[in-house]
Amino acid sequence: MSDLNPPARKRGRLIVIAVAGAVLAALTAIGITGLIMGPPQTTAPAPGHSAAPPDAAGADETPGTVRLPVTGDPIRYASAVAEALFAWDTADGLTPDGYRTALHTAATTESEESNGLYHDIANYLPDADAWAQLLQMQARQWLEIASAEIPGRWADAADHPWAGEHTVAVTVDGTRHREGVWGGKATATASPVAFTVFLSCPPGEGCKLLRLTLPDAPLR
């Protein structure tokens, strides 16, 4: 069975948030050092358990369209971002850059974090070589969220100057599902993922996405 997780290229830049005391180690994961993924666990859905992807977009919706809720609720918004971050289908005809641009456009406004966020999103997407393999497998991907919550250490980190007055962190835990076809047979993988979403949620306004930690480097 072919691996549905082709290796991704490393990226060299690392942005570190310096926070006093015990919070420091938890926050050093912010930035751009590359795609970190463990080997997938090849599984089949358990009887009675649905691991099906979310409903496909309507016929009148452009593939790759990202629709995020207008809400000041950081849990709801972060969950929507997380689902969009992992949702792609090679049959849509888009490239990873297309998915990255769609999410970046929908999730943020121009700010000093905007360029960094654009690179953050790339850490969650296959590179060109991996995408070529996934295309051959007719692969698609989605995220099943198990939990989304404000991490306990954020109460200490929120006072750091980097955070900003209305910044909030939400850590998402879930399962990344991929399915495709290899050798004429259906293939599926499921891998646990965890990461932290940083948002700006001013009172009376909708949340916007600021930055993402690396995959599997969440703030707890």
C-alpha cells in the first residue's frame, strides 16, 4: 500500500515567542521550521463509526472556496479554521498554493502577521512532489475534531507583548483522514494531529486568524 503522506520540504525560518517562566518552552513552537508528520496509522472506520468527509460543496460553489463564520466566539472560529486548513481534494483541480491562498484570504486582514500566516499555512499542505503523488492516488483529506479549547498556559502567555490586547489561543486536537486509490483498491489513513490557532477577537467584531503553530507542536 502506498503512503498517503509523502514527505514535505523543510523550511528554514523559526520565529520564537519569548515568555517568562514555564510558558517559554510551550511557545517556542510558533514559527516556520517545516512540516512535522509522524507515520500514518492505516485504519478502516470502526463499525457504526462514521469517518466520512464533510459534505462536498454545492455544484454552484467554486472548488477551494473557504467560508468561515463571522463570530466573536474563538472556539467556533478556530474550529472552522482547523477544518478548512485540512480540507482538500485532488479532484478539485486546485494546487496546494490555491488552497493556501483561499484560506489566507478568508481568514485574515492585512497586518504585520499576514506574511507569517501565509507561510504557516504552507506547513499544513503537501509540497509539489507530494501533491503529484497524491494526484495519482485521487486523494482527498479532511479533519475530524476531537476537542478545541483555550490552553491552560495561555492565561500566563496572554500578558506577553506579542499577544496583543484581544489575542486568544485555541488548541485543536483531532484526526486527519486521507483516502485515495492505489493499485485499483481504496486506501485510507488516519493520523492524530494537534496544533494551536492564534486569533484576534476584538469585542463586537468577528475573529480573525493571526498565526498557527507547527503541526503537532501545540500550546497546552
